[in-house]
Amino acid sequence: MMRTDRAGDLRVGDVGRDVASVLAGLNPDAALNMLHGRPGEDGTIQGLLELADVPYVGAGVLASAVGMDKATMKAVFQAHGLPIVDYTVVLRHEWRDHPATVTRRIKEVTGFPCFVKPSNLGSSVGISKVRKAAELPAALDEAARHDRKIVVERAVKNPREVEVSVLGNDAPEASLPGEITYDAEWYDYATKYAEGQAHITVPAPIGPRRTARVREIALAAFRAVDCAGMARVDFFLEDGRVILNEINTIPGFTATSAYARLWEATGIPYEDLVERLVALALERHRDTRPT
């Protein structure tokens, strides 16, 4: 039963405890979380499963929250010396109260073209490519509709987009990379989800040196956020230079999604991959409990 306070309002903490109690009562072996975005990918559901003491596939609360928040994720990557693009973070109230100061900072830090993104959102929702200063206000307004925190980053010139799947807990492994190609100007929502708009080539035709480099950085990014179980790590190649874009702690997971296809090309078929992930969930559950 869900409890209310004296005014009759539902108390969120009680809801969490009640749901956690139901989950614990079901006594599942493990939970396979395939929820994208908030609250499934940002640590909220993970925290609920922790309260219920239920093993679950994928990252814990900390890595999920960091991986969801682009601003924090970039700060962590930067602290670990990983190669990322120039960026700045704008708070909604900064933009609304001091637009000239924000505009000047963006011109100095990222220049144009740049991308403007809500910090806590996925699937390219709310993202705009800004080619010149006149387009910046509309892009910041759009991002501010979705989040109080906005990330503005330099647009990579003529990028090649490469993805690597990671599997494991304390000793993670990196798959062969795949390259995403498309005809659109950038990898927006329609290009990602409309059938036939984007294609993945596995393994990516980027040569042995860059293949080794993206696999190395993928593992470093996974460890930097203290990830577990699985993740897909995305990169840009700019004139041969490898640039880390982001980590996705709950990647798409159909048999044809990039995460599974990359592992299949690396030697782990879909059914075995699912079994490995469940085993990793049980392993992590044991390792994070008091001895």
C-alpha cells in the first residue's frame, strides 16, 4: 500500500519503498533493465533495485547518473585525461538572466559551428546544430525546455562516427568497433530511428592503430565512470584523431542493435551475451555486499 502524508499527498520515498518491497517479494534471480532515458537510465531505477536487494544487469547508481548527465560525464572524462571536444556548460537561469555573457563565453570556448544539447536527455532530443551566432538563441531556448543544464560543444569537422561495446565488471573487455554512416548532416533523431537512414559497418574500416586506440579509450571511459555490466562508447574521428563522445550505460539491445552486433562480430553471439550479462549482474551483486 502507498502511504500519504497528512495533507493527502503521496510521499515519493514511500512509493519507492513500496515498489522495492514488491520487487523483493517476487524474489527474481536478476532484473534486465532495458529502459532508456529518465528514470530508467539515470540511476533512479537502479537505486530502486538496490533498495529491493535485486541483482540487475548494467551500471550501478553512480555510473548510471554520470553517464546520463553529459556535463558531469565530460567533467569526469576530462579529469581522467581522455580526449574530448571543447565544451561549456550553461545553466537555464544563466541564459535567461545574462544572455550576452553566455553568448560571449560560447563564442570564446567552442566557436561556430557548435552543438547545443540538454545535459540529461538522449536520442538527440532537444539537440540543435548552430552554424552561426544568430542561430544560438533558438537552440539554447530549445535545450532549456528540456533541462536546467545545457551542454554546448564544438562541432567536429567532417567526423566519422565509431562505436565500441564494452562488457564486464572489474575486468571489462572491448569489442571490435563499428562505424555509423548516414546521408544526413548529423546524427539527429530522425536519422537514428527512421528505417534505412543509418548503417553500421562491422568491423569499422579504420585500420589497426585506430581500432586499438578506440578500444583502449572505451575501456578507460568505462572505468572512469565506474561502469559495470555493459556500455556502448561512442567516438568521433576528426582528421585521424580519436575523440571520445559519450558512454551509453543502457545501449539498444535488440539482436540487430549495435551493441549486440559488435559482440557477435567479436565472437559472442546474442544468446551467450545475455547469459554473460546476467552472470555479471549476479557477480556485481555479490561483490557490492558486505563480506
